[in-house]
Amino acid sequence: MPKGVLRDSGLINYLLDIKNKDQFLRSPKAGYIFEAFVIEELLKGLSSKFPTGRWEYSYYRTRNGAEIDLILEGSFGLLPVEIKLSTSVENRSLIALTQFLKEHSLPFGVVINHSSEVKMLSEKIIQIPVSFI
């Protein structure tokens, strides 16, 4: 399913008149802004690692509403990435990612959030703090 994302988080914050962290955290758009920021940072990193563009990115959404924020595909394989503003992740928010991993026989998926440590959330899902990207 298509999804539009304004990836310039500075521009988003300017347009929403968000000037500091407190305003950002109170904004109903905070999750969307954080997601856009993480996507842009990951895509910039991939562009520097694979400058010839031998990778693609997309968004995943089923008719039933299951979503994965970012699907990366390239010579490294297929990598689903879920992005959460929070510091912890509830198991119920991993259902779509777990199902995607199973359907595509993938070895692992990634959750990027505001946690303080890299850790396995399940057998196939690794949590990576946003500060590590």
C-alpha cells in the first residue's frame, strides 16, 4: 500500500511550529516526526554504503491494517524495520513484524526506538536504540 512521508524532520518541525523538545513530545505528530527522522537517517546511511542505489525501500500495510514502517531490500536481503517513539515495546505491537518475518522466512527484523540498549525482543526481533543509528 502506498504511503507518503515527509522525510525532512527539520521542515516538519518548522511547519508545525515545534521549537523545542517539550513541544515535540506534546505534539500529536511526534510519532510521525520520529518515524520520518529515523527513515531519513537509515536511507542516508544506505546511500553512503550502497551509492549505486542497489537497494529499495517501501512501506508495508495489509488490507487488515497490519503495518511495518520500513521495508529495506537489497544485496543484504529483505529487512523489515518497525519504528517506535517509546523506550519500550509491547508484544502486541510486534504482531505485524512477527507475521511478516514468518511469511517471508526472514532471519530477523528490527525495532528502532528510544531504548538504551540493544536487545532481543523475541527470537527474531532485535531492538536497536535510535542513538545507535
